[in-house]
Amino acid sequence: MSTIESIPETLLEAIRYFSDPDVCIEFVKNLRWPDGITCPHCGGKEHSFLKTRRIWKCKTCSKQFSVKVGTIFEDSPIGLDKWLAGIWLIANAKNGISSYEIHRALGITQKSAWFMLHRIRLAMQTGTFKKLSGEVEVDETYIGGKARNMHEGKRKAKGRGSVGKVAVMGLLARHTEKGHSIVKTIVVPNVTRPTLQHQVREHIESGSEVFTDTFGAYSGLNQEYAHQVINHAEAYVDGKVHTNGLENFWSLTKRCIKGTYVSIEPFHLFRYLDEETFRFNNRKDNDAGRFAKTLEAIAGRRLTYEELIGSLSQQEA
């Protein structure tokens, strides 16, 4: 039986199935090395298995390695049974899942749960995105925590409106090979014309139909695209001219952030957007499918704690 065929269908089945450490290792091994184990250090294919420690020793470079090496699991003392359960939970939580929920559900510290979730979000990140084409909606928004959840000092400093929030641009292709719309998000430094139009040209094929609202930063796109505008002061839909798909995505994203994560630091925002984008783009798949898709991207995406908090140190410096 292949690894894909043996994937559990429900959370309860997953917890039972992955309760055995040997089953976990065999599962991840088959998913990571479907054509046979390869040494992550030298690429050698000759190896021996040290059963008592559940690791392999390469006969080419003599280095030892586990199934975690070179993945988001690397250097983590947390067992694969908890890692796999954590991946299942975040991949299929419609409104996200907080580190405190993972901490209580898996019996690990909240700090470890927070680090675990960010590693999983890295696996959810879309590595390559070919340019969008066809009918593409473009819109921008500001994302930030609710003022009432902030410390009084921060609340006064941030003020009202978009002050203190992060600008995010979204692009939604309506008709794709998946049979449904997919979205791409980009955290942008500002919403000026040069910034937004650069992103449009970077991610949308020339000649595509582009739908935006009347925001002035999009004026001039008709030179390269079939650009049509919807005036929200008059209507929200005019035939196929609308940005309702992206408005729906923004609503889901903000509900997830404000309802589950409450308030997140701006330099981590792209990670939460990766999570929400992953679930949105794979919404037609089932729980097992989203779980498998996340696992397929665990290799080559290591994230250390120092790298994760490095941006925080730079911000405070």
C-alpha cells in the first residue's frame, strides 16, 4: 500500500494511526523518499538502519541522519506523532488554530507550539507561482489587530484608520486548472501606483483581463491589460466586473486573524497569509488531501528559532 493510499481520513483516525513512532517514521520516509532513501548530506543511496535510535548511517559519507533532517522537523525534540497531528489541525482549521490550542491539544509548551505552527506555515508557502492569467481580480487592504485588544499605549500611538496596519495586495485568478479560483497575496510597503502596478506586472500575464475598483493607483493598466473598473459607490457587480472574490478572501482572512490570532506582529504577517492562502486555494480538497499536500513540502524548508525571531530583534534594534 502506498503512503498516499494509507493516509487517514479523519482526525481521530490520524491520531490513532500516528500513535506508533515506527509508523510515523515509515510514513514520512515513504512520502519523502518514494524512490528509496537518499542521504541528505551527500545524496548517497547506500545506508544502514540503526533500529535502536531510528536513524540511518550513510555508507558513502558515514554521516548519520534521521527522517527529520532537512525538513521543517529538523532539530525538534517533539515526536512525529505530535508533529503530524499538528499539521492535520492547522491544515484543516477553517479559521486557524492558535498556539495555545496546539499547546493544550498536544501537551507541549505554548512556545514550542508557536514555533511549530510557524514551521508548518513555511511548508504551506507556495514555492513557485506561475503568472496568473485570464480573468484576474486585484485589490488591496490593510490588516492589523483590533484596537480594543491592544495595550492602551499602543492604541493611542496607532490612532485610527490604516495607521499602524500593514498594506496587503491580493490577486485572484477566477478560472484555473484546479477548477476554481486561486489567490496570491503580497505584503507591500505602500499602496502607491508604482508599487501596486509593479506587482500586477510581476504576477499577471500581459493581455489578461484585470478587474479593480476605482482606486487611482490602478489607472494606466489598460495599456497592457484589458482593465475594467467597478465603482463601489454605484454598484458592487456589473456583469463579470467585480472584486467580490477577493473581498470574500479578505473577509475570511481578517476573521481568522482577529478571531483566532487576535493581534499579530507585522513582520510575521506574511506567514499567516501563507496559511490562509493555502487553505483557500485547496478548499475543494478534503482533510486528508490538505494534510498530504502540506507534508509534500516539508523537505528543504528548515526554519530555525533564531531566524524566526531575528526580524523581531531587528525591529527592536
